[in-house]
Amino acid sequence: MKQQRGLNRRQSLIDAGGRLLQTVGPGKFSARRVAAEAGVPLAAVTYYFASLDELLGLATELVVASWLDHGPRVAHHSRGADMAQIATTLTLALMPPGPPPASIAEHRRSIQARYEQLLSAGRAPMVSAALAALRPALYELITVIVANAEAPVTLSPATILAVIDGAAVGAISEATDDPVQFITAILTETLQ
């Protein structure tokens, strides 16, 4: 019973760390913030983890897993699709899940938070390593979407991901109302 409670507390710290990474990014990740988010004493962080980097790495793995869980749910939409639908499916698969249409502003904020996290990852080796490990899975997801479409897409998964990432940064920096629409339009033009 006591051991299970300890495992639950450790997991609650990892979950809290994941939520913080998604909202404030690794640059503002701290033991104090994680403990507050989890509703536990600050000492719990040092009790359950050898270092803050260990917690940061586990929280990053949790976030990355959630990113990978989302993509396959929309991948099947590309079956037999035209270039515009392929671009839409690729964009939706690689962006954070969107809220109902009434909340486009909230979706924009979640996309911005993701890219702020990606851009600040270089300052945190544990985060950089987790993101580097994610790249092959992203390429595989892109490959599956394109293969499902049975369309003559000649761009490599690396190029498609670079176009999406570049368009996302452009959408964020230009404060476009609907980043998904902006990204999809650029990707559609690139694929044709």
C-alpha cells in the first residue's frame, strides 16, 4: 500500500511536469513549480528523483508520447485524398489536437506553446534527446499518411516536416488567426 502510494506520487510529479512543459516550456521548469502543480511538498521532487534532469526527461517522454498518440488518430483521413486533403491530414496529425471550432484561439495557443517548447529544447539536453528520439516516429507517421493517400508525393518526410515546422513558426510569429489553415495552405502549395 505504502509502495503504491509512493509510485502514485512519483507519477503525479511526472504528470505535473508534463503539464508544465506544455504550458511554460523547459526554460521555466523547476522543482518548485512541479511540486506546486502536483500539490505535493517541494521535498517530494528530490525524494522521488535523483535530479531535476531525471524528472524533466521523464516529463518530456510523457509529452512526446502524447504527441505520438495523436497523429495516428487522424492519419486514416488521407486515404485516396487529393493534395489539399493530404496537407490537411499531415498538418492535423503533427499539430496538437485542436479544440472545438469555437476555440480556434485556444488551439493557436496550444500550437504556440508546442513550438516555444521545441525552440527552447536546445537549452535542456534531456529534452533535446527526447525530441531527437521522436524524429523517426514522426517520419514514419508522415510516410504512412502519404502512402495511404496513394498520391504522387515526391517530397521526403524530412522536407514535409521542415515545411510544416517553418509554416508553424511563421503562423505564430505573424499571429495568424488560424495557424492550421495557414500551415495547410503552405503545405498544399509545396506538395503540388
